[in-house]
Amino acid sequence: MNLIYILSIITFTNAIRVAIVGSGAAGSTAAYYLTKAAEQNAGDVDIDVFEKRYVAGGRSRVVFPHNNETYDSVELGASIFVDANKNMVKAVNDFDFDLADKGTDGFGIYNGKNFVFKSSSWTYLDYVKLIWRYGFSAPRKVQTLVKQAIDKFLLLYNPEFIRNHGPWEHVDDMLADLDMIDLVKEDALSYFTNSLFANEVVEAATRVNYGQNLDTIHALGALVSMAGSNGMSVEGGNYKIFERFLEESNAHVHFGSEVIDVQRSRNNQWEVYLTSGKTAEDYDYLILAAPLPIFQVPYVKLHVTLLTTNATTYADNALPGLGENPPTMILTTNEEARKHSSYFTKPSPLNFNSINYVQQAKEGSDEHVVKIFSEDDDAWSDGDLHSLFGGPQNVRWIHRHTFNAYPYLQPRKQIEDLPPFKIDEGLYYTNVMEPMISTMETETISARNVVGLISAKLNWTRGWKDACLNTNSDWVFISC
């Protein structure tokens, strides 16, 4: 047996073997961060990623109008991130991605009868209209509460906070350290004291972002929804970030490989079973980066309707009270139905959460892409769409997609009942934060936390406990 062969065996056996189930935001990020942690701690890690689909990105996915890739791609889900999402922004900068133009011609908040608020191209006029309808104190109070929530969230990038508190095995401990538990226990309608501004403006944000009304979503979810202004996205699709994470991690990605079971082996490792049978290797660590049915977290079934139209606006009277020159982005509030609801009367809710002219189909085209979010798959027939845009001649292409977009962000009295980051020795779960804050960014934070737990187990302290003690640290999930 020659020396090279012996050394190859030693190298192989010293590598930490990790399996990751899912190649979405959390799974791809976990692979990337694990590789970085190993590099900084002179460790060796061998990563297998199992993905049942044939593309990376999870719920971040795109389609092309007319199924033609000469057109610009359109995001189906996971459409935007914001400045406060440090990991996403850092990835854009590190990988030199271009950002898509997300310009809008204004928005309106619609209650099923008329618009209760319309923005304009003049910020000062919008401010006056806000004060006229809602007063000064309510918008200011919400703005303050949103800033306070963002400041707490930003602690998750603070090196000193990370060193003193993280990593966390349970999400309730994380929320306690962030002083956010009360925000998860209370519904948003009560939290905002049933103010008109919250019931119309904040609810418009919760409906478009999470498909929920103020009386069914917790306060933290509502505050996160209001933090989503000035959203950005990667040109060509946000999935490119997660695709790049996998490339940079050098993980072995197995597309078309659906995991149906995992079991602990006799040697205390983890066995992974696919529809095709057991994998050849066992693993020291297993990261589950896809929703687990065993935890029974209910998800919002979101119906996305995409279409292209040559109409530059909606048809007159296509909706009650639409009026002339309606805004291109129509957000909605359920306040009108809530006001007239009683024990005996339950008005029908709106059949859509939002309608939005999102982009031009491609440069030089007269087609515009419109996206509709709704909770009812029968809400928008072809005939309804034709009526909305002035006839079938004005609707060129229609695409419908339904998926479990995000969990119901329900108020929770028992935070301790949430799934843990660490399920068992060597077994970790990344979708823990979703019932609290469901975003691409929080998936990256969950992945970072799981990598922190594994790093602690391996005594890989550099980059976690020692991050940012010098300006040369490039540990990806710390804001230095």
C-alpha cells in the first residue's frame, strides 16, 4: 500500500460528512457557511445536498412570459429583500449581482368598494393625505414600532450579541434574547389598538406579504411587513444567490433526489433514504432544510396569477369603485368587511390580496406583466382577467401557480411548542424561524445558527466566537 493511498484514506476519514435536505435559501446558505467555517478553522467538510426538484432556490423561483426565455424572468415567490437583510445584501455585493429595477407608478389601498388611500408621485402630497385621513400620531407610532423591531432584529448581526448569546438550540431562547416574545403572542389588531391606519395601511402590507389580516397575524409579522419598503431583487431572479452559495460551497448537489426518511445508524451517524433507496454514505451531521410535516405548521396556500397585457391600466369599472386612472399597484384591506361583520352577518372577503403591474415583459415590448395574489384558486378565471383588462384581445399570456408560500403567522401563547434548531444529536432543522418571520433572510439566519451549533460541537470557534476581533475577518454572517 503506497503512501499516497494511505494519505488519501486519512484525509477522507478526517472529513466531517454533512447531509443537507433541501437547496432553498436555508439549505444552500448552510452549505456555504459550513464551507466558510471549515476554511477558517482548518477543518475539512464533505457536503451532500439532496434536492427533490431539478433546480436550486426552493420557493425562490422564476418563470418566463410565454415560456420564452427571450423575455425577462418574473419572480413567482420570494420576490424581494430589504436593506436590513444583511446576509442577502452581502451576497449581492460579494457576488457582484445586478439589482432589478422595481420602479412603481404608485399604489392604492382598496376595500372592495373604493380606494381609501392613493399614493402620488409627490411625497409631500402623500404625507398630507396620510395626516388628513389617519392623523399624525398613528402613522408616527407605527413607524416608531417598526424601527424598534428592526433594531432588535439587527442584533442578530452584532458580533458582541452573537458571542454572548448564540448559537441557540431553541427559537424561544433567541426570541427572548431579542426581547420579541410578546410580539409573537399578541395579534396585530390588538397590538395596534384597532387604529384606522393599522387597519388599512398595515393590513394592506400583511395581506400582500403574508396573505393574512390583522386579526389573524401576530404583531411581529405585521411589523416585518411594514419593514418591506424599498424592496430589491436580483436581476434574473433571487434564486441566483442560493445557486451561487451552492457553487461556492463545493457541495455535491443531488437534484431529483427526494428524501423520504432519515434514521440513526448503529455507529451513531445518520442514514438518509431516498425514493431510490439508502444513500451509499452515512453522515456525521444532518441538516433538514425543508418543512417537516411532523411539526404540523400550517402554511398559507397562495395562488399566484401571472399574465401579460398590452393594456396600460385596468378597464373602467372592472372593479367596484375603481374609477379613472387607478394606481398600477392595488393593495387591499379587509376593514370594510370587518366593520360590517356581526354574529349574524359575515360579508364576503375580497377575492384577492393584491394586483400589480410588476414589469415590462421585455425591453421594447408593449406587453406588461401583471401579478395577482389571491387565496382562492377559482378567484380569477380567464373571463375575469379579460374583464379586468378590457377584453381577451388585451390578455396575451396567463400562468397560474399555487404553493405553500409561508406559514400562517398566528399569535402563539406557547412559544416553547415551536420546533427546535437542534432536534437530536447531530440532527438540525432550519425552518424554525418561519412561524415567527418568514423571509429569505431569516432562512439564512437559521442556517447560520445551525452552522454555529455544529461549529461549537466541532470546537470551530474562529469566525463564531472570534469574529470581527480584527478587520480582516470575512466570516460571512457577521456585520463587522
